Amino acid sequence: MAVSKQTTFDILKNSILSKPRMMGTSGEKETTEFLLGFLTRLGLQPYTEDVEWSTAFVMGRKIMFVLMGFFVVLFNISLRLSPPINGIVSILLVFVSIGSLILFARGVIKDRFNFLGQTSNGENVICEIQPAKEKEEHSILYFTAHSDSVASNVPKLYIKIIMGIAVGFLIIVFLTISSSIINLQSYYNGQGGGDAAISTRDMIIGITSIIILVLILLNYFTKRVNTSPGATDNGSGSAILLSLAEYFKKNPPKNIHMNFIWCTAEEWGLYGSKGYVKTHKEEIVANKDKSYVINVDMVGSELAYLDKAGLIFKKPFNAKLNTMIAQSAEEAGIETRKFNSVISGNSDHAPFKKEKIEVCMFLAKKDTKIIHSPKDTLENVKPEKLEDAVELIKKVVEKIDSEKK
């Protein structure tokens, strides 16, 4: 029996998707049961896939900050050695610290330090819609959204703490290199003219180091808690996928095989999407040239999507999908906003992107100030933005479908 038509906001409002549902809590089980029940009533055949997730990713980040603090202390000690040892050792420490942090960060991202945390099991919820036309070759479209929510016990300070540590560390690295070069120049030229400048730099390094160490200590004792309703992040994306599944069940595209994936444990390290890609890697790799991923990370007060990514030289996030989004939005008169990011987005599209699949990501960038906190409530989600997202994605699917005639 099919469910009666609800708006996307109604789905969000009247379900667990607008209530706390952190992994490892009762909300996790309730969310899985809700998604399976909703999809079953649509006449679909949803199923689950087991995923192993861990607290290691979060703990690994904390340890990485502690490692930063360790190097900050070493910088201060090395700069106070006798010349020219102070200059040589300090510069070497900078390169060692950067190399060590990069290697450790890669290890955390690739889940090489699972022993750092506690491992548990979760479930991705999945359903598929076959294309209307039966043919050997068709496009594959993956829809992703994450079903879990999370909060911090210090939501107002959490992001500021992380940013403070990162920016402070970069300042110390720059000043350490500067002081080291002046130390070496003064020593080999037999000059002492740089003493005042070096003393000032060392004092700034010392004060900044103390601030960083305090922030690292605060960050180490932050905890993830179950106090965020997660209406925006990411009840909104999960509800949008349910609306799309309902529509495409009745109106399947002619040439696209659709996979809807409600990913678990995204907030703990993308474990749901990583698990899906790992389980289906052979299929994903074999069809990567005819596959797309639409990741709805969150839609709240705005409908926005990642356009370009990069630190200095920003590159387009994808080759086709953003063009389709822009064209579809203009044709339908839907208000959207592009934004750029230093990174390509730490969300459920990332594991697919590593396999060279075309991906796009919708993320309400302006709402990031309220997520992971008790403030992430229904009041911050505009119903019209959810409907705009559904209509926009329908039109993007039409464009993908028309490519394969």
C-alpha cells in the first residue's frame, strides 16, 4: 500500500529525521526502521548492508592535534639552542613536523588506526529503481545522504578551537622558519643585528604556542554527544532522497539505474559511504565512465552546491553535473548558490570521487554555523528550499537520462 503524498518538509517534521540519532544510540535503530518502513510502503524493496564504523577517526584527529602540540614545544626548544644549531635544527623540525602530520592524517583518513577507537556495527539503507527501458547499457546514478546526526559538548567553541589550532600552528611554522634563517645569516655573517627581531619573533612564538597548547587540551576533552536534532544536517538530505524515491518509483527514468543510499556513520568518518564503495567496488569501477553521484549533504536556509575546490588554484568540482544543475535551476526559476571550498568536501561523495566517478554535492554552507549543536532544529529549514531541491534534482536526472537515448 502506497503512502499518501507528503511534502518533503512533512517527512522531515513527522519522523526521527528531525530528532537526535547519533550512532550507538536508540535513535540509530529507529532511523533504520523508519527508512525501511517508508520505502516498503512506497512499494520498493529496500535492504540494509552491514557497515563497521569506529570512533578511531575522531580520536585520530585529536591525537594529530596533540602531535602538533609536541612539535610546537620542540620548535620553542630548538630556537633557544646555540647558533648555528638553533637555525639548522629548527628548519629540520619544520620539515619533519609537516611530513609527519601529512602521513598521520593520511593514515587516519584511510582508517589505518582503527585500534585508536571503539568499533561498532551499523547499517546503510539502500533501495534501487530499475530503468524503464531494458537494455544492456544504461547510466548509473547514486543518490547519497547520511542518516546520522551528532553534536559537540562545546558547540560554540568546537570549530573555533580547531581553526585556532590550525591557524596558530601555521603562524608558528612561518615564524620558526623566519627566525631560523635570521639566526643562520647572523651567525655566518658574524652579525648580531638581528637579535631584536629574533627576540620579538621568539616571544610571539612562545605566546602563540601557549595559546595552541591550551586549545589542544580543550579539544582533547571535547566529546560527541546526542543533543543535535540534526534537522538540517542531515535530516534534510535524507528526506529529500525519500521524496525522490517516491517520485521515481512512479516515474522511473528510461535509461538510468538508480541507487538510493542512506549512509550511516558519516559524522564519524564517512564509514557508511566508504563501506558501500568497498562492498560494490568491482561494479563501481567497471561502470565509472557512465556513473554519477548526487550527494545531498544538507539543505536548510539555502540551496547551495560546491562549484570549485582547491587551496590556491581552484578547480571545477566536476565536468558535467554542475553545468546541468545551473542550467536546470535557470530553466525552472529555482534560486541556487555556488560556493568554493579549500577541500573537495568531506562528505559521502568523497569515496566515490576517489574511484573517478563524476560527483556533485549540495550543502547549505550558510547553515554550518548551527549544525552539530542543539540549534540544528526544524526552524532553520525552509520548506520551500527542500521542494526546490527535489524539483531541481528531478530536472538534472532528466538531463542525464536524455544523454542515453
